[in-house]
Amino acid sequence: MRFNAESSSDGVSERHFALGEVAGVLWSPAGATAGRPLVLLGHGGGQHSGAPGVRARARRYVTGCGFAVAAIDAPAHGDRKRSDDDERFMAEIARLRADGEAIGPRIARRNAVLASRAVPEWRATLDALQAPECLGPGRVGFWGVSLGSSIGIPLAAAEPRITAAIFGLTGQETLAGAAAEITIPVEFLLQWDDELVPRDSGLALFDAFASREKTLHANPGRHADIPAFELESSQRFFTRHLLPDSVSSTAGQLAAEA
Amino acid sequence: MRFNAESSSDGVSERHFALGEVAGVLWSPAGATAGRPLVLLGHGGGQHSGAPGVRARARRYVTGCGFAVAAIDAPAHGDRKRSDDDERFMAEIARLRADGEAIGPRIARRNAVLASRAVPEWRATLDALQAPECLGPGRVGFWGVSLGSSIGIPLAAAEPRITAAIFGLTGQETLAGAAAEITIPVEFLLQWDDELVPRDSGLALFDAFASREKTLHANPGRHADIPAFELESSQRFFTRHLLPDSVSSTAGQLAAEA
């Protein structure tokens, strides 16, 4: 892993890195990196590891929770090379949109192909981030919706170091098998009026997770309309699972009585 | 409204009251009642306004959020008189259970009858609690699942003073019409393996609310298995809507970028 550039502002260190052809960003509290939980962020389709929404979420997890946070560019995203197949996909999506046809199923199949390339890239990135000279070992969470879940669900199924995950905005078609192998706590975001993912397919994917603790958060609106309060909810989810000693012990007692 | 008994412990004042034949409890921060938000708690079937779970939730909302909290006994609950019809219902439920038959539909019809009596009782209680010599006016929320929702949903549809509500553990059959009249923010709790409420009926009821902001929280487990973290989630929901000035303004900005 090669670090290319480092900057620091408002208490957050931001380091850009490359691992082979994969570029990424590591955010952490300025001056203190070792031994803290790490949240991996999977960006959405067409975005990249330094996109404004990814960066804002990362900085929030650093300042609000004290986590380290990492994101990498998915295959064919950011500055990474596009293959002929990538170009054909983008042309086909443009044609489907122009014809007013459904693009969801085509995106799901495409994302499954990207995931097969991205999962080993994420695992190699995690190896490098947890090396003694970088963060060292610690608890690991994953957050990613849409393309971030198409990659994150098979990643979490394959990678035992990930112990809590937030997924969403995707359906069962290509992912139910991997979801059935997942037993860690999961928070799943579903948009009730998602124009890309049929409601029943999203509900069936939530149903498929083998996790004893899984919680579905469904909200009105289209694919990109996740409400602001889910950001705060995600902080609490990761704090509960990655910093368990910080959670009030009275919550369990009270709820057990309710 | 007649206050019968008052006690105070750990900073929480607890006052038992009666309004006609309806008994209830008012919890508030010791020594300070006026001008703060009020959360109405609707208890579940077979419980009452002083049940341990109701009391624990009320005290949590007082100490954690600074709210006043009130609960009243539903018709035929607590020390209230049972009619011949009430006795017939309980005998019928016992028979259905013994025969291994579904009791959910019978409970839903029964709860609709109780609600027609309970809604005016709640509204009279709210009038009395908001009188100048008691709490005075202020924002009002409602929390109640199962029987608490069978009563709370028609109550919120009829009562404009309620501006945020948490419902759940009930289905569309007798409630979709009232839900369609509700436009306030709603958090809806659904148990994925509820033995009393079919999953599709609960999802259809969530769908029926006319609220622009509504959020479904679905968790694995049976009717009574709502996980502990939903208590904390409910505090945040009511804080967001009943104490809006207390919420960080950056959450919206960050999520808008995501």
C-alpha cells in the first residue's frame, strides 16, 4: 500500500493511497490511528472513493464515533480503466434509459460482475490497512448501499473480519445466496418507492440474511432519497457493534421490561 | 382530573390521577412540568397504565429527553370494570388458544371496539393535562404498539394536537382507513415473525399512512420480541420531532450530499 498524499482539517486526517491499480482514501482522527474500529465504505454506482457523499460520511464517522474509515474505487469507477465490456454496459444503459425501459435488472447483473472483481480487492486492502505499520488489528464494519451492497454482501459473506454491516437499495436476484451466508448484525435500508429495486425483491433480500440481529429501515421515496436521519442511525448501529463498551447497559434492562 | 397520589424518585415525579372512571399516571421531571413536550403511552393488551414496561419507558423519556409522559388504562384494563361483552371476549380467546386456532383476527376486531371507547377518553385526558393548572400547552407525541396502536392510530387521526407517533405490531384490517388520514411523522415497528399479525398485513398498514415522513423498523422475532435498541431509537424520534431545536443541523447537510 502506497500513500500518495495526506492532509488534515478539523481534526480529521485524510490519506490517499493506492494498492496495485486500486485507489482509495483512509480517514482517521488526526494523530491517532491504531487500535480503533475501521468502517469500510462502499460507494454507489458511478461514484468513487473521494465523492462528496462518501467523504462527508467518512468524516462524520471519524468525528462523531472516533472510527477510522476507508473507501476504495470499485472496478471501472473513479480513475480506473474501463474495459470494452464496461463501455458496452454504459452504452446499453444509455439505450435502455432512452427507450424508457427498466434498467434495474441490467444494473444488478452488471454489479454482480463488478463484485467478483471487487471482493478480492477489498480483502487485500483490509490486509494492508490492518498491517502493524498502518492501523493494526481491530473491529471492522461495512457500509454500502446499491453498488456498495452488490459488492459488500458477497464481501461480508467471504470476510470474517467484518462483524457488522449496513446494506440496502438492492434486491434478492443476484444476492440472496450470499445474504444467506451472513450471520453478523445487519441494518438494511429500503426505499419504499425505489424505481430501480422492486419492493418485494428488497424485502426478500432482507428476509434472506441469516443474521439473528437484522433490522430493516424502510422509508418513502425513490432510490436516492434515503432520509437524513439514517446517517445518525448508522452511527448508533456501528457504535453499538464496534464500540460495545460505550453503550448504556440500561437500554437492555428497560426494553426487556417493556 | 383528580390527582390521588404523588411520589418522586431519581428526579422523576410520578402522579396517579383519575378522570371519571379512567385511571392514569403522569410522569415528569421532579419540580418542573410546564411547557415541555408530552408523550402519551398506550399500553398493550392485558396491561395497564402502571405496568412495569410502561413505567420504565415513561421514566426513560423523562430522564433521557426531559418530556412529561402520561398513560391511562384502556377500557376493560387495569382496575376498570369488565362488561359481559369483555368477559365473553376473554372466554373466547381462551377457547381459541386451547383449540390452537388463530387469535389475531379476533383480537383486531375486539381492539377496534375498545378504541371507539378509548379515543374520547384520551382526548378528555389531553384536555385536562394541557389545562393551565397542569402542564399547559405544548407539543404532543404518542407511543403505543399492539392494542396501543389499535387505539393510537384512530386517536392520532382524530386529534390534531398529536404531531409525531410511534405505532406497530398491528395490521391493516381494521386500521387502514384511519392510517390514511394520518400525515404526521410516524415510526412503525413490525416484528418479522409476528405470530398475531401477518407480515403482509403489517407492511400494508405501513403503506397506508399518508405521512410524508414515515419509517418502518422491522426486526426478526415474535410479537413481544421488539429489540432493546428500538427504545433508544424512539427517544431520538421524539427528540427530533418534539424538541426540533435540539437536533444537530449538520445531519441534514451531510445526508443531502450522500
